[in-house]
Amino acid sequence: MATTESSGSGDVSRSMELLWGTGERATRGPKPGLTLDRIVTAAVELADAEGLSAVSMRRLSTELGAGTMSLYRHVPGRAELVDLMLDRVQSESGTPTAEPDPSAAPGWRKTIETAARGELALYQAHPWLVSVNQTRPVLGPGAVGGMETMLTGIKDMGLTDPELISVIIMVSGYVSGVARTQVQAVEVQQASGISDDEFWKAQAPILSAVMTSGRYPVMATLSEDAFGPDFDHFEFGLQRMLDGLEVLVARRTGGG
């Protein structure tokens, strides 16, 4: 899937005001039925159902039964709306308390495992996330809260602050790569109407002949389940990444 969106591509200052609750503009008269919260909720639901490309101010006005111009009283445009949508889904995992209890921390390895699995679940629930370039994120409560939770859980690794941030980047990069593959696998089946089983069966006659030719001896000896669906590649990769970090942590803390 090609990236079609970028976070922070609109008025970043305005997005920040809206994300942190300092930008809602008061209106005169009775309390309006249309709110920023309703707009963002509807936008996320629409993107979940039909993809991010389906989200437009005009389409949202139809979904909400409101005039298009009334949406612009709450959010300046689609770019800023995407920033709000991103932070909304990022907040689904919850935000930490103002003063986390260190004694309740589950340990850095458990923290990373939980965060990685939670992030993968987030991509699975909102496949449109993989189409957004988030290299320059607009940091709202959801993003900052998630970072606070993660740092609270991994600060005992004995690493420098830049290294802790690098750990977060590494884990997030791993998860997003797996998520992209999973989302694209679903998309290609839907677009082609051909299942994975049908796709590979179509290649089987020629591949069988190629494998018995002697040109690829190592591949020819792979077990039948080598490419099977039962092996959890995500969990295997996650655990090996954590094993590597264990070595580094032991070295820094004098345990190895």
C-alpha cells in the first residue's frame, strides 16, 4: 500500500490546540449537537470501514447529518482531522496516571511485549494506519501518554535516554513492518478475489519441477510446514529482539 497521507501536513499549531483542548471555539446560543469529539469518532469509524481515502469533510457532513461548513467551525480541514484521528486511536490503549507507581512496573521486557502486541492489535483494528506517514508525529495526549507509559516501564534497562528512545523506535518499526505485511495480505485477497491457497496452488506445478532440478538444494530440503500459517513469525521475531536487548541490559547493569 502506498503512503497517501502524512501526519502534521496541516496547521500544526491548530492541531495541537485541538488535541490538548485549548482550541475549541465557543459558539453563541444553545449547545450545538455537533462536537469535535463526534466528528473525530465518525471519521475514525468511516476510515475503519472504508479506508482513509473515504474520509472527507463532505462525506462526514453527510454521515453526521450536518452542513459541511459546520464541520469547519470545529476543525480547520482534513489534514488537521487526520492528526486528531491518529491521536484518538493511539489513546485506545489508555494513558498512565500522572504519577505512575514504580513498584507496580512489570519489568522492561514485559512492558515491550505488551506494547508491541498492543500496537499490532491497533493496526489490525485500524488498517488505514499503515497508509499514514508518521515520521513527524503531532504529539497529542494519546501519543504522549503512550510514550510516558513505555518509558516508565523500560527506564530500568540501564540505558541512556537516546538509547531508550531508540528501543521504542526499533520496536515500533518492527511492529509496523509486520502490520503492513498483514494488512496488504488482506487487501490483495480482497482486490483479486483469489485466496492465498489458490494463489500458491497456481504456482505449484512449475515450482515442484524447479525444486527437483537440483538448482536450489537448500530450499528443496525445507519441511512442508516451513511456509505454513501456524508459525507465529511476529512472536518469534519479537522474542529474538528482546533476547538481544537482554544481552545489552546485562552488560550495562553488570550482569553479563
